[in-house]
Amino acid sequence: METEGSSQPAGRPRPWLMVALAAVVGLALFSWLMPGKSAAPAAAPSNPRAPQRTKGVESIDPADLVVRLEELKRPRVGTAASDRNPFRFYVKPPPPPPPTPPRATPPPAPETLVPSGPPPPPAIPLKFIGVLTLRAGKVAAFSDCRMTMRGREGDIIAGQYRLVRIGEESVVMEYVDGRGRTTIRLSGQECVGK
């Protein structure tokens, strides 16, 4: 059965398509062959070329071709000789200071002070560990890195140190004979004699 829309065979081109294709090709050829201005004006070149010279139009004077080497050997006016080298970075050092005049007498040598009297007592080799507050008063704890000791104000610690005062973060101790009073902080001193 044949339908109404399929009256032409499938391999044959349609006539309206052929007419449209011919019109497009004709317009393209017409615009290509047609002399005149195009739709967009051409931009002027940014570097216009100088008109080329034709050979033989201008003559060159042979005196202009002479190289004057003597002028290159003459020193230029207004230039001074320098040690400047543009290919090397160098800062000229400052001039040396003027020499100092010699002194008549050398300065006296500083005197070394020798302490007089007996040497100071050695540091107290205890570490302050902490404070314990009781009803009867404050008790301080100490360590000599071998054993732990405790005491109240006025007590003798380790048989040779007197606990003078107990504070919140430090204690004041001295030797039993009253010399070498030292403040020991809660976190400051390590065991001296280990």
C-alpha cells in the first residue's frame, strides 16, 4: 500500500532543497567575486611601513661612506674615567679611618678584687617539696634526693639546717650557727649534692 506522502522514490533529491542549495552557492560566489568594500572596514596597521625605495632613484654620496676611526679614539667631552663595570656587583668599601695617635702611657690594668674573709658557706642541698597546713601550724616538706624530711618554723632539719620561716611558695633556711641564710622556692632548686 502506498501512502499519500511517499509519492517520490527515496533515492531522488527533492527539488526545493536543490533550489535552496543553488541560491546559497550563488550568493557566496557573488560576494567573493564582487569588488568593493566589505561589511567591516579593515583596521589601519599600527606600524605603517615606509614606502620602499626603488633602486637607483637616490644616489649615495661616497664621502658619506668614509669611516672616521680617529673620532673614536678621542676622549669624550664630559666623561670621566671610572672603574664601573655594569656586569659585576661591587660596593666600594669605605675609606679606612685615620690613624690614631699613639698614647704616651698605656692605661692601667684593671685590678682584680680578691674577697677577704672566710669563704661563704655551701648552698643548702635540700629541695622544697611543699607545705601542709594543720591546726597546729604549717609543716614544710623537703627532700635531699635520698629521703624526705619535714619540719615547722624553728625546727632543725637534717641536723644542720634551721627552718626560719615558711611561706606559701618558699621557705627561708639557714645553717644552725646562723650563717648562709637562703630562700628556697617551691619549684626552684634541685637537689645539690645528689
